[in-house]
Amino acid sequence: MDATGRFVKYRVERQVLDEQRLEELTQRKPYSDTHPSLTERLKDSLRCSVPKLKRTVLSSLPVLYWLPKYSVWDYGMPDLIAGISVGIMHLPQGMAYALLASLPPVFGLYTSFYPALIYFFFGTSRHISIGTFTVLSIMVGSVTERLVSDGDFLKMNGTNITAEVDVIARDSYRVQVVAATTVLGGLIQVLLGLVKFGFVGTYLSEPLVRAYTTAAAGHAVVAQLKNIFGVSPTRFSGPLSLVYTLKDVCSLLPHTHIPTLVVSAVSMVFLIAAKELNSFLSPKLPVPIPVELITIVAGTLISNYAQLNSNYTVSVVGEIPSGLSPPRVPDVSLFGEVIGDAFALAIVGYAICISLGKTFALKHGYKVDSNQELVALGLSNAVGGFFQCFSVCSSMSRSLIQETTGAKTQMAGVVSSLIVLVTILKLGPLFQELPKAVLGAVVFVNLKGMFKQYSDIVTLWRTSKIDLVLWLVTWVSTVLLNLDLGLAASITFAVLTVIFRTQMPTYSVLGNIPGTELYVDIEMHKQAREIPGITIFRSSATVYFANAELYVEALKEKSGLDISKMIIYKRRQEAKQKRREKRAERRAKRQAKRERRAERAAKKLSVLSRFSVEEEAGSWRDTCIDENVTNTEDHCWTQKENGTVFVIPTTPRTPNEHCRWEYLKGGDPDSTSLGWMSEPQDGDTITIGSSSEDTLSHDLERVSLGSLGKWTWDIHSIILDLSTANFIDTVAIKTLKNIFKDFSEIDVNIYVAGCQASVVEQLDLGDFFSQSVTKTQLFASVHDAVLYCLEHHGVTSSPRYEPSVVCMMFR
């Protein structure tokens, strides 16, 4: 369609291109030129030059690329405002999410400081905020509660029989477990990034991640119920731990601590109202109101002046040491116990980071390196683990604030880290009287966005049922099997859905849109017209070992040809044909023998003229009887042969091609008698009296199924459209070879169209091309294959089809 809205037609004339001719025209490079040997690639990787060294350094330390170009005038103020806004959010979220990880709140502040600084040097995203996140905090908490339970740190309370938990010793050991898990997870991420395994995050589809985070929000809610209601439920770990914990909390509801519940309710009401007001005024405000910081400051002041801890036994944060703790080497002996959890943390954290990073990069027009992001996140975790930090990734809420407040570069992360540093050094002790219920309320309210993701069920129901099933399976498995096993089950099911989609693709027969070179599914388009005598078959997925057998079955079904039964029938008839030929040969030998015997008898008659007339008459009578018997046998054989309908070639046979046969209407499929045939129809060609060996060898060089009277079909060519295949394996190559072989048995030609260059190379390496299959049977497009079939194989008795008319239509 042109600029005026009118449809424009183009007429293009070119020759039909098969794969061999296409290679000649395009001058395709040999395989050795496009695929260097291992030695050459190794030499190239070890070859050093100044430009290559510069690229390597800049890719490893992205800060060296953008920091020298940093403009304080253009970027300074936006980064400063965004950094302060995010830094203020770090404080309440860091302390609240530390409780989710079953750690003292100060370790949440450490986690908000060190990893953000490391990411500043190695990260490539300009807008994500590295630090604590709900899902990872819950996953870390499940590790600490499983390996470090309260029962392992009980101490007797003086002379009383009751025992108390040694909180200091318990928290100290939990910090060691968390540090070991974080360092190991970081090392896994660095290793995966160095081997260019950044694409692993693509296996975590958006429905899976959203369902996983939604289920993790449920875990976060249940984990905070003890702080909201002021109860002490039993800690559970492993599958169904969420159900057991929720059941235990419900049983303890009659023992709810009323002051704690009041503090939680007031905090949540204030947070919800303030956030709604913040959303309403956000278009008019340059910077969002830090409602979480206001809440924890107000909660701390009220708790301090009202003495909520001493007067009403409301649980508070407790001692927060000022200053930074020195680095400490993690306990390597714990690596074996936490390696599974570390791997799960590494994969989930990277998936969240790369999804957010690519979203912002696409919006603002820059590139995020997936492998470098994996390395940057791994170094943030590995280095942070030495300073008692727990696993980090990008936070959705903080990243959105950093982006909406106008952040331009990673410098905003440095500003937010400085805000956290000031809090750790000077302001930390001021939050010692902060009620844990306020932090629990902060977690509750911040999970509102994740609970909105339940609307995905309605959206996916309308768009994709398979993605909906994946969402539900991920949610159920994560809720019931806990976060680590739930993630493993979700990924396994996601891979199974991919395998299912490739094993059960859509198979279709294509037809031509008249007047175009377009071929579409006949069942889905009314105007699609099937080319008479030609079946164009397409699979929506790549043909490989998992679906190769299904591909063959679908081809048989769509073409309407039961190859196995037809070949078996044909071979049986060929065996019968050979037996008839042998009988004819034996009869010819007996006839020759009788003729020789008659010649010898004639010679004897001329020599022995004294034989009596009676003896001569008797001898000739016997001879006549023998000849009558012979004539009777010949007559019977002629009648038997005349009962079989044979066909003659409709086109002359050339040395390089088999002759084409016209297929006739056959007899009763259940009839095993070869002699019974239907009456010949108009256009049928019948050879009568084809009993001689010469006729059989010339007119029936190959037995045709159409001539045997078993089946009738009007397909002379099948085109396999492989344009959807991006690779092909050895099983698929063998399958294609068998297709060529089997269909040639019933005089149906097979052609392949639309192969990508990589697929042609794999076919060549797999020894696909031989005498039976050549590159001239591979065509550049379906249209080329159709034109070739119309010009060279357009022989059919169908009145709907005239080869010259169709050729002109396609030309």
C-alpha cells in the first residue's frame, strides 16, 4: 500500500531457485570460513592488542566508561535528589527486611550500604536500586530458621525449670550462616557471568517470576504475623511450613498482645492513607513524601516517650551498634549445607535484577549487559557477605522511585549509600526503641503491589491458558513446598511446557492466496487454495528428536496417505508379479521343449517312412491333444493377465527421471484377488494382454500402486516447509531420509523449501545429500518449489487442473 492508501502490485520475473543454484548465485562461503577451528579461536582469544585491552577493561569496569563523561551540571542535581529519596527508603526497608531474614535490624542497614557501593563500579543499569528485597529476605529467613532453630540455643533460667533462648548466641550463628550463603551465592553468580551464562535468566518467564513473587508475598505476610499480633508461633521449615505456621498463628490468636496489635493497626492505617495521598499528589510533587521514614521516626518517638517496651511489653528493635563492623571470612564448612539455597538465591536475584534493568534500559534507550550484570550482582553479594550482609538484588519500589525522581546514572546509588552510612555511624542508636510492629506494618503495606498481581489470573485466562497454568503451578508449589523447592518445581514445569509446545506443534497444509506468492493454512483462511497434485506441509516448531516421530505421523495424516500399509501392499504385489514372471518363464521353457521335441519327431518321420498310417494318425492325434492343452493353458493365462489393469507412462522416461504414471480407480479394498477390477473410466489407459516378459520389463519397470487397484490418490508432490526450523539434529535428518525413501516407493516426490543456511549446513554435515536426495530438491522458498513441481511434475487426470494455466497464474 502506498502513501495514498492504494494497493500497489509488482511483477517480478526470476528463475526458480533450488539450493544448489542459490549457492551459486549468492556464493555462499564454505563451512571452514564461517566456523573457525578450535585452534584459531583459541589463538584469537589469546591475541592481545590495545583496542582489545581497552574493550576488556571497559566491559569489566563500566564505571570507567561513563564516569569521565559525567556532567555535574546536567546530572548532578537529578542524581542527588533521587539518591536522597532512595536512601531514605533504604532505612525502614533495610531494618524491616532484616526481620524477614531472621536477623537483627542493623544487618539490614549493612546490606543497604556495601552492595550498592560495589554495584556502582561494576553495574550497567542506571536506575535499579541494589539492596534488600522482600523475596530474597524471606528465602534467607527460611535458611536461617531451618539451620539455626531456637531449640539449639536454650539456656536454663537460674533455679527455674523454664528455659530461655540465648538470643545473642543464636543471632551470631545465624549471621555466620547467612554470610556463608551470601558469599557462595555471589561466587556462583560471578562464575556464571564469566562463562557468559547470563541468558539463564531468560528461562524465568514473566508469569513465573510474578507468580513466584506473589507467593513469596504470602510467605512474608505469614512471617510478619507474629510481629503484628505479638505472638510467638513455633518455627517450621520445609514443605508445608507456611500451612503449619499459619495454623499455629491462628491457634494463638486468642493470646494476641493487644498493645502490639494497636501499634500495628495504627501504623498500617497511617501508611496506607499517606501512600494514597502520596499517589494523588505525585504529579505535583518533585519528590515523593518519605512516608516509611516518617512512620518509623514517629513510631520511635512515641515508643520512646510512652515507654511502650517497659510499660506495655511491646517488642522493640533493641540495641543497634554504631559504626561499621570489620570484614570477616565466612565459615567455609557451611557451604555444603547451603549450596542449594545459595544457587536458588543467585538465580532468583539475577532474574529480578535483569528484568527490571532491561525494562528501564528499554524505556530510556541504553543497553544492559546481561553477563556483566550477573558479575556485578555476584560481586555485590560476595563482597557484602564478608561484611555480614545477606543476599541482595534490585528492589521494585526503590527502583521505581529512583527512576521517577529523575536519576541519570549510578551516582544516585552512591548518594543513597551515603545516607545509609550516616545512619549507621550516627543515627542507628536512635532507633533502638522502634517497635517491631511498625516494621511489620511497613512490610505489610509495601506488599500491596505484589498482591495486585493476582489480577494476572484474569489477564492470562484471556491471553494464554498455558501461561495461566504455569502461573498457578508456580504459586501453588511455592506456597506449599516453600521458596527453594517451589522455585525448582516451577522451573521444571516451565521447561516441561516448552518441551510440550515443541512436541505438540501445529501442523498445517498450506494453500496459495490467488494472485500472490503467499501460502497460508488452508483450515484457517477461506481464500487459500490448495495446488492440485501438491501438498505443502508445515510444522510450527523445529523438527528434532522429541517430535520427529510425531512429524511423520502428522505428514501421513495431512497428506491422506498411509505409507506403511501402501508399501506393504505394494511389496506383496511385487512378489506376486515376480511369481507370475517366473511361471511365464517356466511355461516358455516347457513350450520351447515341446517345440524341440516336435522337431525331433518330424525328423524321425522323414527317416522312418515305414511307420504305418495308423501309428502316424495316433501320433498326430496325441500331438494335437498336447497342443490343445497348451492353447488352453495360454488362453487361461491370457484371461488372467487381461483381468489386471496396468497403466502406461504418460510422459517419456528420461535417463535421469522415472516416468510418471496415471493413477486409476481401484477395486474393492477388501478384495485380495488381483484379477477383479472396476470398469475402466474415461481417461484410463489399459494395456491388454501384457503377458510377455518384454512388456512387463518395459511398461512396468516399477509396479505402481495406482495400477494395482488398491488405492486412488492425486498427489504427485509433497513440499516440506522447514522455514520454522532453526536447527536440526541427527534424528531429524534420519527421519527426513526415511520420508524421501518411503514416499518415493509410492511415486510421490518430496521437496524441501525455506531452509535456513545453518540448517542446510547441518544437513550437509549429516550426510543427508546422496543419490536419492540432492540439493536440487531443496528450494529457496515454497513458491519456487511449487513452480518447479508445476513445470516438471504436473501430470494428473483431475479436470480442475491445467498446468499451463496454473503456471501463468503463478508467473
